Amino acid sequence: WSKPGHQEATIKFFKLCQAHEEITRLNVEVNHLHTAIHDEEHHMLTVIQKLQVSDPHLGCELQHQHHSCAAINAMHCYHLDRIESLTGFSGVRGVGVRTDVADHGMFE
């Protein structure tokens, strides 16, 4: 530590290590968010469809509420797609599969 160059190189090394760890975490989060949005959309459409038969007024109201969420989720998916298309993106592209959904069914 007595030489400023050694101290600066060590600090840069550890910052680089932290950056690589953060990239790994973000790669996972991008896939998780993309998957969660997809799963929620599928679930909501299924619930709306069932409600339109059993309780048409509630189904209609939920469908109106869902349009707002769907528009916001579309923007999120657009940005997630752009992140995934970056040259340096090293995560899994597209929608994943939730392990708890695959084993037990969605939202049950």
C-alpha cells in the first residue's frame, strides 16, 4: 500500500470483480422478470376468461384493469428485449420456466 500505483491497481481490481458479480446477478434478474411478466399475463388472461363466464361484471372490470398493466408490461418487455440483444449480454435470452410452476401449476 505504500505505493499509490499498487493501491490504485488493487482498488480497480476489486471494482472489476464486483462489476462481474453484478453482471451475473443482472443476467438472472432479467430472465426472472421476463418470466414473471409472461407468467402473470398468462394467468391473468385465464382468470379473466373464467370470470367472464362465472361473473361477467367482475370479469369485465378485471379486463379493464389488466389493459393498464399489460401496457406497462409491454414496455418492460421491450426494454428487456433490448437488454438481451446487447452484444455483451451473457444471460439466458427469452422467457424461462419457473420451477415452482412446472412442478405444482401456476398460482395454485
